[in-house]
Amino acid sequence: MAKIQKQLMITSFFNKSKPTNFIIVFVVTLLAFVLARKSLFVEGLSFEVLMKQLVLVFVALVSILLLNFIASKNSLTNKSNYEVLLFSLFLLYITETTNNANILVSNFFVLLGLRRIISLHSQKDIKKKLFDAAFWIGVASLFYFWSILFFILIIVTLMLYPDKNLRHWIVPFLGILTVFVISCAVSLVVYNNYFEIFNYPPGVSYDFSNYNALRYLVAITVLLSFGIWSSFFYLQNIRKQKKRYRVSFKSVIVAALIGFIILVLAPDKDGGEFIFLFAPLSIIIANYIEIIQDKWFKELFLSVLVVLPFILLLL
């Protein structure tokens, strides 16, 4: 009986990486997409619209797999699946994050850049990783301008090591410059204008009235309160990590802060901007869940995060 009860606990179920876990995560993600597009199903889907939605679902699912790769490959979590579960649940908390195609694609490229930044701890192929990170973040900014702020993460990470090799500081700027040159060339061919492809000047808005809905207020309160609480323990846990991984852990915190800044600056407060906060926040909270010693508190902590989005769907 005790063994069966343990298997039924959410924390035990997601404690180890299993194919079943990803099936559940993919179902939750798909549910978030469907709920965000209820009007499309009522009005009817054309083939073109259906294909576009399938592509967006694919981008979201690949982003989840990429997040799992970043966390497990760089020992940010203990090879559990908490981070991907949390990411999918966050999509369900704020289903609007799945609506904006440009933001979804931009976040995917940000994750590609984050993957290269986090992997700098190996101290191998540093220049290549720095170039790739800057390049992918540059591409991400073409879809959503404010994602360019993640370029700051590259500079901060170099400062944290610290790196005295001047060439390493130049390479990220070459990565951004490469994106700029290629974009100008494409823009000239397609639009007969060098800068038509750029979304510039970027908009900024400090009007948060869209968040006044009860569903938003509850979701934001839960995400920020659980995130801030977990961050305190996450920062303490950095000291216990191997020296080579400490900068990677700190980079995740910086990424979360940048995601929050993007949320504040976003010109259209339609909920989509929250997705830039989801990946680092998932890693931070997952890391905290893993270090909780009290099994029942761990179960309660995760259960609240799992149950609440389904309650919010009724609001």
C-alpha cells in the first residue's frame, strides 16, 4: 500500500526522466493551445490556419525538449522532469503565451542562445559558443525586438567567469553584426529596403490594465511568489554546486531578471510576453523542489502548482 501511495505522488512520478512524463507534458501543452484558440474551433479552421497552429505547437514542444536538454546536460537539475512539467503548466496558467507566433518563435531562439551561454562552463569552443549565443539572440530579436536584452546575459556571464581574453568580448558583437548584415541583405531583396525587415523603433508600454482580470492576478501572484521564494533557496544552493557550474546557475537567475524586464517593457501586455520568464523560472523552481527535504511539503508545493491552473480555467 505504501509503495502504491508513493508511486501516486506527483513528486515521485516526475522525479526521474521517463517517456510517460513527456507525454503528460505534451498533453498539458496541447491543452493550453486548444484553450487559447476556442474561438477558432467555433468559427471553423481552414487548412492554412490549421497548419500554422500545428507549426506553433511543434515550436512549443521542441522548446520544451530544448529546456530539458539545457537543464539536464548542464546539471541545473538532478535529471528530473520538474522543469518541463512546470513550463507546460505555466503555459496553462497564461494560455495567451501560446497565441503570439512571433513571441513563441523568438523564445525558441532565445533558448538556443541560452543553451550556448550555459554550456560555457566546459571552457571548450568558447568563441564558437559566444558567437552562436549572440547569433541566436539576434535572430530572436527579429521576431520580438525586446528579446535582444538577452544579449546582456552574454556580457554578464563573461564578467562572472571572469574572462580576460579580449577576443571573447569581441565575438558576441560579431554574432549580432552577422545577423544585422544578413537581415539587411534579405530586406533589400524582399522589400527593396535595407531596414524594412526590422521592427524598429521598438514600442514600450507601462499600461498594466490588461492584467487586472482575476485570472491574470492569481496567475501572476502564484508565479512571482513561488519564483521569488524558490530563488532565495536557489541562490543558497549555488554555493553547494561544483565550482565549474556556479556561473551557469547564476546565469539562470540573470535570465529570469531579463525575462521580467521584458515583461515590464512589452508594448502589448497581452500575456504573450510572460513566456520569456517561463524557462528560467521553471529551472529555479524545479531546483528548489529537488532540495526540499520534507516529502509532504514537497508534494504540497508541487500539487498547488499543478492544480491551480485547472482551477483558473473555471474563472
